[in-house]
Amino acid sequence: MNTSAAEHAADALQQRKRVPDFFIVGHPKSGTTALWAMLQSHPKIYMPENKEPYFLADELRPPAATPRTFGHTPATLDEYMGLFAPAAPEQRTGEASAPYLWSRTAARRIAELRPDAKIIAILREPASFLRSLHLQFLQMYVEPEKDLRKALALEIARREGRQLPAYAVWGPRGTFYSEYIRYVEQLRRYRAHFPSEQVLVLIYDDYRDDNEAVVRSVYRFLEVDYAQPVQVQEANPTVGIRSVRAYTLMHALASGEGPVPGALLRTARTLAPRGLTRQRAIAIRNRFMHSRPPQVDEQLMAELRRRFAPEVHALSEYLDRDLVSLWGYESLG
């Protein structure tokens, strides 16, 4: 290719770069992955395979700019916009970085990049959300403490810079569990930058009970054909981890990531069968290391509901919806 042709191709690529029209901002373990997958199936919507670029949350860059098991964080704005270049002109484009609702910087960054963006948040009952989030963090190698009660109690030490996880891809604050249950504060960050008509707040219970109806409401919100068939699916199910230590080693072998000494990792790779692909290694890891989620600690769940009852009452008032009754908080002792 001659110089002029190369320059023309570069100019054409630059012109195709797109700023997302909408953002699914979280929370994790609240249906964001399934929603991303279902929106991908709509012919007038384009969402990149790199589901969670994390690019607009300053707290996550770095260390999240390093390769991750599921996607990567772009290093530059051009690279970020390049994720949406394949979209057709008539398609809506969007991404789904679940930490954006938790982030204290993402709302402002999104508004600076796209002030007319549409924002989608999904909220879940606090106790069940934290239980699922903890199991997800175990699966992501973010949380080394397998017992939920102990992991929650570690927040005090971690705020003092002690007993921090070795592989905190979301930074030190990532395992301050109470910070995820600041729903009203999080929504207000977005309402400070976007008018109400640009922010759609979904409740996980509605999404779970009538998946298709909620997805069609998202279609209407994004102003695409809401009569389009909805391919209902479940994604990112909650699982248990048999052994955090063994799981971390298996993950390092599968993906080359994680807090594992280099010598141990090299030994593990030497012993691995020839031709073992990354996808196959991850499949083997999941088969032997995943288990059913542990039994719910009802006493801990009751304690968490009492702890977060003021937040649920405040959220009910903020959204003008009775979440106190929906989530069973009216009968707390």
C-alpha cells in the first residue's frame, strides 16, 4: 500500500470511530451480562465483544490497563472509540462496564465524552447482591477470603491499608463492600450530569421475573424497534469456588494472570499437556474448581438487611417506588 492509500485508510478508520450512545453502568451480579448479550442480538444495536472496557472509570486505570481474562482496558481514547468502529451508521452503540456505577469518576467522564448518552443501571436487594458479589470476587481472584462474614469484616483493616488482596484489579477500594450499597449516592452522581429522561433505573426483581418485558423497555429507552424478538438468556451465573488457592493457580495456568510466582507458573505450564489452549484450560478449571454456591447464611442475611434498611428506605423515596415491601424490609426485627 502506497503512502497516500495508507493515509486514506487511516482517515477512513478515524471517521468510523464512534462514541457510545449508551452505557450499562452496573451493578455487577445484577443481570448486566445477560442484558449486554440480549442487546447484542438486536440488529440496530452494536456492543463490542469487549464487554467491560472500564475505560471511563479513573479508579481502574491502571492497574486494569493490563490484559484481563475477560476483555482489556484500552490505553487511549482512540483505542476506546475504535471498539465501536465496526458499528453500522444506523446502529446504536453501547458498552457495559459494571463498575461504572460504583466508580466515583465514571459519571463525569461519560458526560464529558457524551453529554447526551443514555445511562442504564440495575439495582438488586443489598444482602443478596453482596453475597453474589463476594462469590464473583472469589471467581475473579479479587477476594481471597472465602467466608462472606469474614470478608465483610476485613473492610475495616483494608481501609487502613492492611490485609489488602494481592490481586486487586479494581484497586484497594474494590473490596470495600459497603461502598456498593450507596445506591442513592451513586444515582445522584449520574443525575448531576444527565437529565432524568436519560437515566433508566431497572430493578433486578423485575428483570428476573419478566426478562422479556424489561428488555423491551430498554429497547424503547434506546429508541430502537421494541417489537424485535428478544432472545432471553441467562449469563454469568453465580457459582461457588472449591479452593481459592487451587482456583487461583488453575487460573494462572489458564490465562497467564494472577498472583502466582513465576517459577511456579512456569512449572505448571511445563507439566500441562501439549496443545492445551487457553479456552480449554479455562474450561478444565471451571469444571473442577467450580461448585454449587454455598448455603445461604440466613442469620448474616438478616443482619445485612437490618444494616442496609436505611439505604433501601432512601432508595424507595428517591425512585418513588416501594422497594421496602418488594425486598421484604418492612418486617425486619
